[in-house]
Amino acid sequence: MRVGSSNDAEAVKEQYKTSVGLSTRISFHDKCSTNKQGYGNWIVSNYKIEDGMKVLELGCGTGSIWMGRDELLGKCGILVLTDLSDGMLETAKINIGERDNVEYRHADIQDLPFEDGSFDVIIAHSMLYHVPDLKKGLKEVRRVLKKGGTFYCATLGENNFVEKLAEWFELGGESFKPNHNFTMQNGGEKLGAEFTDVRSEIYKDSLHITDVEDLVEYIRSLGSLKAITELPEDKVREILMGHVQNGAIDLPKEYGKFICK
């Protein structure tokens, strides 16, 4: 798998087969992000979920955005959490628990097992860039969303820390093919093919890493950084240490979301 190329279906399944790597990455961002509001908190702050609404999350992962949010969960008439990975769904079920209004389903965004106009709200965060046929996936989202419903989707920008790491490790050509299939720069145009009202917002943040070992562990958790993880760990550590300034490594983060109707 090429560095940054993460829409290969089998590679994505392998990377997300269990929740271990994802949990490592979530912990890393929680610890090192300079914006202490938290990306998940920022995303959820924009949800407009009214009592009794039917909500679908695609690519729910560990279910982290719902953890500790009993009030929001209680508003959902039904919340369907879906993922391609059974391991992720198992972890989400542990984190969220068995609830009368929550279902856990194995589902592919490209072929959703739901009737037309089934949901008031659909959520798909940090996963659309993985979809092999994104056009088909977005058509499916539009199909199962009720008229007047809202689709929330978050993604990365094209000027992120992965690009900076590629520069530091002198990756290029075939060894660095960044996944720009759905970004803050091009996502609006792609969503516009299915939605008439598309609004974007940027989350202002960066990484301030005071322990290089945290970054080493993060890199090891990413299948998309295989060209780096194949290097000896001492070499990875040496290159990273060369970018420590005033006791820390600072890296850019460009994250955001789209709200579509």
C-alpha cells in the first residue's frame, strides 16, 4: 500500500480490522492537539438532532463520538451504527452498550441495506476518502436520507501533517501517493452533485509533540505510512529527532467538516 493511498478496499479492511490502531491514533490526537476543545466535540457541537429522529452513522469505528453523550443518544428515535469492520462494531458495542434505540449493522456505503428516505440525519466522519466508488456512495447517502434531512461529513485538508512527514522522510513519486479523494479542498464540489446546500467549516488545530515516542507509535499504527514503518525504528526516531525545536515537534493539522442538505 502506498503512503497516503487509503482507498484500496483490502488495505482499508486490514488497517481497521481491529480497533487497536484507531485507538492509538485517537489517544495521540487527544494528547498532542493544541485545540483542547477536541475535534470530536467540535463536530458534535453542530449536530441538530431532535427528539425521535432516525440517525445513521457510516463508518462508526469505535463509536467514540457517542461516548459520554447520553443526552444526545436519548434524543435519537433510532441510531444505526454501521461499519465494514466487525471488530470495530464489537468495540463500538462495548463502548456504547446495548440500548433499545441503538442498532449495530455491518454495511457498505456503496450499497446501503436501507429503504429510500429512511433517516433524518446521516453522519460519515473521516471515512469518505476510503470509499472506492465515492460517487456511488454519495448517491446511496442521498437515497436513504429523508427530504429535508442533513448529512454531516468530516474530512482532512490537503496540507496536513502526513504531507509534512513525507517531506521529512524524503518520500515522493511512487512511494508517496497522498489520498486526496475527498478533502476539504475538493469535497464541496463532489457533494454538490447530490446536495443543493453544502456548507464547509475548518477546525483550527495543530500538533505539539513533546515525546517523540508518541509520534513513532502513531506512525506505526498507520498502514498508509508503510514506507516509513518499514524503516528501522532507530532510523525513524533519528529523523524525527532532527525536527525537534525547543523540546517539541510541531506539525500542521487541517481538518474540517461539511454540512449538507
